[in-house]
Amino acid sequence: MALEELLASADLVSIHCPLAESTRGLVGERELRMMRPEAILVNTSRGAVVDEPALTQALREGWIAGAALDVMLKEPPDADNPLLQLDNVIVSPPWLPDPTCSRASCGGQCARAWPTSRRTAGPRQSSTVAPNCAGH
């Protein structure tokens, strides 16, 4: 199945690829516009595989229903990253399992950079994001 056909027909697109020159920006405005308005994008590969400004626009304008991100272009992201302000995005910081990133050393930074809760693509569901950061 060609990528274009997959994007146009899938309810959920989950990205799992290494970052290489051929995958940098793999999902950009063109690809996001191919997706269905009900589709959800999941990125667990590398932040640079998805064009964050294009994803922000796609989510704001309803090209896709939502996104779940385990990785971002800058980690931890700046607190003013527009993706963190959207209700149709779920984010989870992948560095928390790292034993060198203890609650004492980075918990406050995580709590400031990542919201403690985000709604999923619809108003019916909710999810807690970064529960290990809450209260730091």
C-alpha cells in the first residue's frame, strides 16, 4: 500500500521509524492534508519526522482529529510550544524512565514544560499526561 493511500484511508497513523535524511519531515503539510478529518496521528519515532508547525496547523484547522506525541522536535519542549496548548493533543515525556532524570533534578522542569492533563481528540475522553511530574 502506498503512503498516500494509507494516509487517506487510515483512522490511526502510528509512526515508528528512525530519523534519517529520508525520514526527516516525512509527515508534513502535504501528508497531513491527505489524512481523514477523523484520523489520529501517533508519533513515537523522532520529533523531526513530523513537521511541528504543519501538525499544529492541521490540529487547529481540523485536518485531523488529534495527535499523540511521545517525541517532539525539542525535548523538553518550550512551555509556549503551541502543540502543548491544544486540547486535541496528548503528549508524554519519554525521558522520565531515564534513571539520570530523577524527580528531584528534572521534575519541576517537566511540570513546567508539559501540561498535567490533556483531552484526547474528542470531548468524551480525558487522559493524564506525565503523572510523575504532578506536584513538582
